[in-house]
Amino acid sequence: MTPKIPCVHCGQDWLQKYQLKGTREIFWACPECESLWLEDQDTSEETDLYISEFLESKGIGWDHAEKAM
């Protein structure tokens, strides 16, 4: 089971672990504020990434992401 990690950006929700379909690239995201941390980033530190920008930069949408275990 994945431990609960609070969002340090907004403090309003827990981070969820996702992966991109196909590449299996892992990232953490806050459902409340859409902040995003790549797998190698420290989730206890602020981030400048956002889900929509991350997916758009790859030319894909949410249909290419799924919750990871």
C-alpha cells in the first residue's frame, strides 16, 4: 500500500501515484491543485509542474494516465 503523502503545495489533499500508459512513467499528482512531481523529485519540496502542462508537453491527455500501485 502506498503511504499517504500530503500535498506541500496546497495542503488540501493527498498525492496520488499515477503512471503513463505505454511508457509506465511514474508521477505523483495532487487531485486538488493539480501540482505534479516526477518520480525522481522530492515530494516534500515545492514543485513548478502541473498535470495539464505535463500531459500537454507530451501531446497526450488524461486518457493516457492511470493510477499506479
